[in-house]
Amino acid sequence: MEQGIRRSQRDYSLAFKLSVVGQIENGEMTYKQAQKRYGIQGRSTVLVWCRKHGLQDWTQPRGRGKQGQHMPNKPSTPLSPAQRITELERQLKEEKQKSALFEAVIDIMREEHGVLVKKPLGKRSVVVKSKD
């Protein structure tokens, strides 16, 4: 590990801190990547900056709930356009994965078990028949 001059949080300018926090919140890098890239000492220095200067709500714990489901935090201020796009892209990816899973289950039910599955399409329903 490099031995150098120890720095305190006062050695970093407010503009630098805000820049690093902005990059982290925009998803450009993680806090650990920021520490390594900029040579920031201390394990929690960047996290302290995020809590102090960031837009995310740090009042609620981010751990897993009793049911094992992740409880997302709602930001206290509106998301920036870049943050909103990142969040929507993540949600779209999850929905595509769910859709692919459901389609695979329907295909298996039809092909291996001969079960006809009704897929709702608005007010109408479509019956998926086996190929046999």
C-alpha cells in the first residue's frame, strides 16, 4: 500500500466533493472506484460526502426487508434526467427478464405438459395451443 501524506476531508474542495458525488449518483462509478481513481484515503470518506452533499435519501436503511425484498429509497428531490434514464433502463431490463421467464414457462407448459394457457389481451383472451 502506498505510504504518502495523510489527507483530511478539509483538504478537498467543495467543488471536488460535489463532482465526485455527482459522478457516483449518475452511475458513472461506484464510491470504491472513485476512491481508487482519485486516491481518496479512508474507507468512508466518499460515503460521508454522498450523505452530506448527495441527492439520495440516507434516512432509511438500504438492507433487505423481512421478506428478503429490496426496499428502494425514494429521493427527497426529483431525479436528474441522467438518473431517471438510468433508473428506467434498469426497470426495463428487469421487465424484459420477467417477460422472457414467463414466456419460457408457458412454452414448457405447452410443449411438455400439453397445457393450454390463456394469455389476456385487454378485453379478449388468446388460447395458446400446442403444436401437436
